[in-house]
Amino acid sequence: MNRREDLDLPIIIQGGMGIGVSSAPMACAVANTGQLGVVSGTAIDSVLARKLQDGDPSGEIRWALSKFPDQETVAEILERFYVPEGRADDKSYLDVPKLSLSPTPFASKMLVVANFVEVSLAKRYTDGLIGINFLEKIQLATPASVYGAILADVDFILMGAGIPADIPQLITDLLSGEKIQFKIKVEGADKAHLLSFDPALIKNVDFAALNRPNFLAIVSSHILANYLARDEATRPDGFVIEGPTAGGHNAPPRSKEHIAEDGQVTFSEKDMADIEKVKAVGLPFWLAGGFGTPEKVKEAIELGAVGVQVGSLFALAKESGITDDLREAVLAEITQGTLEVRTEPKTSATGFPFKVVEINGTATDPEVYDARDRKCDLGYLRSPFLRPDGGVGYRCSGEPIKTFEFKGGAVGEAENVKCLCNALMANIGLGQVRWGTYHEPALLTLGSDLSGAAQLSELHSGCWSSANVIEYLTSAL
């Protein structure tokens, strides 16, 4: 095992937006500017499977697969998912196995390979820094996903949307080749259950040649930063301190009265991290959420941060995974000053507030939402729960309401929840096709501070690259 202790810390971290928005081409483009490019590891096994079913016309996925150490596993994946001529437009995608506490060997190998492929593609044309972003809430995918990224020599691992206390030790154990017993939160259980993962599942790995990635915990409070840093087993290499204007999931508000008259979640000073106390922790940190302008980058550094993490500006860059139609619709409204981003309390099955962009034709449109049959067939946000018989079941507030409540889910909790898994796949052109004609609707998230996007739109006539974003953000330094 080799520890990376000589890496130059980046000023700009490109946000790891999932599913597939933080694409390999975008991460590569950012890394080539000397900053940290980040791919998303969320649901990346489904992304890989669907791209293979669409024929992998560029051949890039098969190139990355050819670099994987275990070619027997690669052959198994290609046999199941690769369609050389590409799937017919009216044909449904074949799905990967759902996450569970007792995954099949194939399900675990699929996660390892998919994360390896995404990181490998990002690193293919750059010598710069590449990271990968995971959601702590998707615990059942974590050990295999982290292992796949390590096998591809990822430089940084970032994780948020929860308390990622177990990740430093997980990285240590994976690098040693030990069989993993990873703690999983099971609702209603007195103690954590264990998910087993054995790195020996993948053949021909040279553990002595593996490098240890730096781990950055994405948190919203100085209290959590201090808690993680005080024990070597939980201490990350640094923090991303994310404020409530950031896109995607936000930390739940600390105030009891946090729903405004228009139904949005509101935040107060209680929800802001004390930067002086973050500095006192003594680890490098970056600020995120509302730091997407040159002036805010300069301010962050003056406050003691290494730099900033920015998502929305990159999400709208031409290298991101978002479909051209969706990007152009958003950019047009930004240019006109009419785009609205709402912080919804119940959109996400995680229970965390989630920011949504209101665009006609997406799942934020009431008619589109009402027309969709509730279905949970991808299941990344399912929560394990303890059944009355002592077994473990899985439920998601995005599934049919009667099904959710039959499984013991709280009455009313599933109302207005949207299926993020299927919607975010649609954002990148990989939405499921049902009955030959119905296509899953998209659902886009951005940060609520659009000032940087408006300035970039003026500078670049409503269309910009990732390199343009870096040039813009560092222009005041």
C-alpha cells in the first residue's frame, strides 16, 4: 500500500453530481486544468449496464473493461449486458441486481467493475487529479464501489449525505485485502447489521501496487467535522463544508419551524457551520454551496479554506452527462432570469431536503408526476428495516404508497416523494422505457445560487466548457 502524501491540494473541486452528471469527460477536462475532477459513483452499475445495452458505440467502455484485472468477470458482464447493435428504442433496459445485505457475487462484481470503469475513463487522458463521489445513504453499495475506485487508482474519495465515519477504516481494510464486515443501519434494529465483502472476489489484484486515496468527508457542520476528526479510525484527510444553498441533498434544518408558506424548506443561522471552529479542527477544508463566483472563491481562501467545491456551473457545462435538451432548456431560463430552484422537503426518499429545478415536462410538472405509475425497480434509496419476524426487508417511500405502508412505513411519509433513481437516469439519457412508449421523466437539481451561472451565460453566450468554469472561478486570485 502506498499513501499519497505529496498531492497538491486543488483550489477547485468539481462537484460529484449523480447519477452520471459528473461524467468521465468532464472530470478529465477539469483535471487537465490542474484542479480536482470528480466522477459520480451513484448507481454507476446501472449506468454501465445501460451504456453496454446501447452498444457502447465509441468503444470506450470496452477499452476500460480491457484494463480490469479479472477478465473472467468482464466476460460475464459483457455476456449479460452488451448488445453490439444497440438496444431498440422501444425496448426496456435489463436492470442490474438490487442492492441488498446478501448480494450475489455477480452483483458485487458489477459494482466493483462499474466504478473501476468510470474512474479509468476519467484518468485516460489526464495526469491530473481524479476523485469519485459517493452517497453515504447508499451504504449497501459502499464497500464494492470504493474497492472498484481504488483498483482504478482514484486520487480522492468524497462522501456526504450522512455521517461517513466508517470510510477511513474501510479504505485501510480494502487495501490490505481483508474480508470486510461493513456496518449497515437497519431501521428498527437495536444494532447494526453487517454486509460482507471479500476483495478476493476479484482475481489477479496486486495489493502491494495499490495506492491509498485521500478521503474528504462532505459535512454541513463544524460539530460533525470535529466528531470525525477526533479519532484516527474516523478521521478523513479533509472536509468539504457544504452550506444549504448547495444543489442535491441538503442536511435537515435544525429549526423546528422550517417549512415556509410556499412549502419549501427554509434554513437559518443555526444551519451554518462556524468556519473558525472548522479551522480549529486542523484539517484542510473546502467551502461549498453559494461559492460559485470568483469573489466567493477569494473569500473562501481568506476564511482559511483551501478552496471551494462547485457543482451547478459544471452540471451545465457541455461535458456534463445531462442531455442537450435538458441543458439548453435550463440555460435558456437562466439567460432570461426565470429559472426557479425549490428546496423540497419530501422529494427524496432519503428524507433529506432536496433541491429541484422547475421545468415543464420533468417530474416537477404536476401532470407529469401524476401520470407516472409509482415503481421502485432500481432501489438505490431503499432502506433496510427489521420485519416483525426478525428478518430484514427493504422499503422506499418512492414505491407505491400502499406497498410502503404495508411494509411498516409511516402513513403519509410517501406522499409527493419522487423516484430519484429513475428520474436521475433520465437526466443523462438512460431513462427506462416502459411498454415500448413510456419514457421515465427527468428531474434536475441545481444549487439555489445562480449568480455564477448567469455571469457565465453572459460571458459565453449561454454555452460553456468545464475549462471556462475553472478560468472564471480562479480569475480573482
